[in-house]
Amino acid sequence: MDLSHVDEQGAASMVDISSKPEVKRTATARGKIILRPETIELIRGRLVKKGDVLAAARIAGISAAKKTWDLIPLCHNIAIDRVAVDFDIAEDGIEIRSTAVCTGRTGIEMEALTAVAVAALTIYDMCKSADGEMRIEGVALVEKVKEDPR
């Protein structure tokens, strides 16, 4: 199996994308944080002592997407055109979805995944004093689209 981030000697290597064309790329990721019903009600009512949980998680997710290249050692620093972080409150937790868009030579999936993961971690941090049973699960890429440059 060929690994794109490993050279012929097995050393870590950043992928050379200089010859690739610039293309509009979109990626969507999702994840979920499982919460007790009481914690969900605190979030809905904006009663968590640290503040508006979903507003903070949205900003954290967007900020993290913009810093993905700094967090993941071999990621390229790409210009991001858009990042959105959205939430759906379910009976057993909060579903998190992020869509990221760029026009560049490499994909944007790591940024979408990072946004979801950090949004979930922010919810966890803000609610940890109220809910010791929280669980983050299912962080995954659900769609990756590369528009044809022609």
C-alpha cells in the first residue's frame, strides 16, 4: 500500500501538491456527543454556567478548522473559503455537522473533521461539571466533493 505522507525511506513527508490544479472542494463531517437529558435541557435553556454552549462550540469549531494545518503535522495550510458548524439536538445528545469549502490544490476534509471534533470537545468542556457520563462518538467524513475544473 502506498502512503502519501511517507517517502521511499519510510520517513514522514509532506505531499507535494504544486503541480495539482486549483479546484473547488467541499467536505462535510459529522459527529455526536451523547448527553444526559438533564444536560440537554441546560444547553437548550442556556443555563450552563460557562455560557451559551452551542455558540461557543460553533466558534471553537470554526476557529479550529482554520488552524488544522497547525494541529495536524503534515496538513497543508490552505485558504478556507467557508466553514459552517451546525447542531441538531436529539433525545440522547447533540449531533454536530461541519461543512468546509476551499478552492485549492488539496482537500478540505481534515478541516471539516477538526471542526466537528473541537466543537464536540468544547461542548464536553463546558458541560463536564454537569454531566460525567458524556461521550463523543462517530466523528467521520460523510461527503467529499471535488468540482471538475473544466
